[in-house]
Amino acid sequence: MSTANISETLPVIDLDVFLSEEESSERVQEECKKAADALIKYGALLVHDSRVSEEDNNAFLDLVEDYFAQPLEELRKDERPDISYQVGVTLENTEKPKCAIDEPCLNIIASLDPAERPLDISGHHPDPKCRFFWKMGIPPPYETQYPALNAPNVIPQAHVYQGHLAAYHGEVGKVHEGCNIAEMTAIGLALPRETIKDAGKYGPHLLGPTASDLAKYGKKDTILAGFHTDLNCLTIHGRSRYPGLHIWARNTGKRIPQAGKQIEHLTGGLIKAGFHEVVVNDATVETIARNAKSVTRIVLLSGYHPTFFWHLSSDHDLAPLTTLVERAQAFETGPSAVLESLYPPMKVGQQVQNELKHIALMA
């Protein structure tokens, strides 16, 4: 579904209720059940959060647009391919969509009605997008087995941005929102409130504003981010100044939290990671024409803030929660042994590394 009709389909979860009332209250229980049910049914939901500031969002989008408008040689100074681009900048035409060559993903595309399929990514071309990863998690107080996934932030080399991005490190609302959704989901799944939140206590959470140069890539049906799921636990899509985000439900002021591969693994497939793409569609072209005189680069995705990736801790033991396995199997038609083989026990860091190899960010 496109951003135009997302609000007509996905349920809206009121974080204000969760934050202002006791866990035992009927309204909180209803919101938590609605959150869990939405992730099970759709792999995504909408969130109302009064902590969101439109003024802060616009200031951040201005900063990011200016950052990505720098010459390529300046941006390249902030690139860290040696640690799989997990902090700093990833330049355009670097990351490849996993679904272009992943057989299970290709099967999902083939199963969709032709009118509902994503744009064709069979050429496996890299995405023409730039991204900057800024870590917003708490560093683990122990020696991690995955130092590259928990590397310190890259401070932009351009003096004008030094401190500006760092200032957004204090904008912890995104981390809190990810934690809140994790808590609500756990309660809605009849798990202890801290189950998912504690698993992500030392997660390498990443603020990941993303941009594409529409002077180069503004033609209709250009794929800016090919059909994919995210490798982390929960993704919070933030508001963009341009449309173009399409999401696929499992069966078909607000932010769009979407399930990632880590929560799929943790729930044994009861919650499935949500598929999405970012493309230049008719609405994008119209917005480009309207803004042509003043803007050459854009921040992508839809919601109040740029994309935020909420992760489980790299050293956490990732395996399906036994209390959810039976419920997960009820959603699948295949034998339980096949389901179990999809989610073998492993460290979260290993799961992340496996995914990074699929998208050409790790050798």
C-alpha cells in the first residue's frame, strides 16, 4: 500500500495512553493488544505520539538535505566500508536489495497479484540512495563479540556539521518510542513487559536519514530502495517531504513502525518482517515539479522523522520464544520442522552479519 492509503488500512496505536496510564488499565491493555495484533496481521502499524515535534522534524530534514548536497569527495570522507557501513555514510549505488536474488523473497513476489507487485528488481542493481547512520544506543558495558556492529559514531568531516548531528544524539524520543513499542508488543503477546525491551537494552540503534538525488533519479518508476525487509527488530519510518514509500501488509501526525527480521526470528514467524520499497511514483513526480526551483535532494520515507532502526543487542541469544512457537505454527501450512529451520538459534550479531552479506555491505 502507498503512503496515500496507509492511514486507511493500518490501526493507529496511541502511545500517549500507554505512557500516561498504568499497565493494568483497560485502555492500556487494549492498545497493547491492538499493537501486537497489528504487527501479526500487517507487519506494521501507525503510532500517535504527542512527543513528536514538527519543528524538530523540519530542522532535522533541512540539516540532512544540506549534508547530502555536499560534493561526493566530501561525503566519501565519512564512509566506513571496513565496518560494513554500520556508522557514517553509505553512498548511492552501494547497497543492493536482497530480494533480487533471494528465492523465498522472489516466491513472495510471484505469489502477489500482478497489480500488487513491487517494481522489478531482477537486475539486482544497487539502490541509488545515500544514507547516514548515527548510533543512538547505549554502548554495551562488556566486550562485545561484534565490535564492528557497535562501532562509535563517525563525526562528519565537514566542520559545519560537527556537533549538529551530535546534538540529535540527545533527541532520545526515537529510542524511547522503539522501547515503548517493544513493551506494548510484549504485553499484547501476553509476555512479560520487559521481554523485547531488555533484549534490545544495548542494541546498536541507528538513526538513518536517507536521500536520493532527484536531479539524477527523478524519473517515474525509478527504484530508490528496492523491495526488501529490514534486518533489525523494529523500524520507525519518519515523515518525508516527498511521497514514494510503499509497504506490503502481511495479508494484503503519525509514524509507521514496521516489523524487522529480528522480531520475526524472536516470535518464530508469528510476526513477519514487513516488506517495503521506495520508488518515484506519480505523486513524487508532482512534488518534484512543485519544488523544482528550490530542492535538488530529498529525504525519503514517510512519518514524522527520518528512519530509525531499533535493534536487539548484538550479543543477545536469538531464538524463537517457546511460548509463541505454537501460535506461529498456526499461521503456517508447512511442517513444524520446516518452520524451526527458518529460525535457528544464533547471536543477534550473526543474524545481522548474515543479512549484511546479502545486501552487499559485508564481504
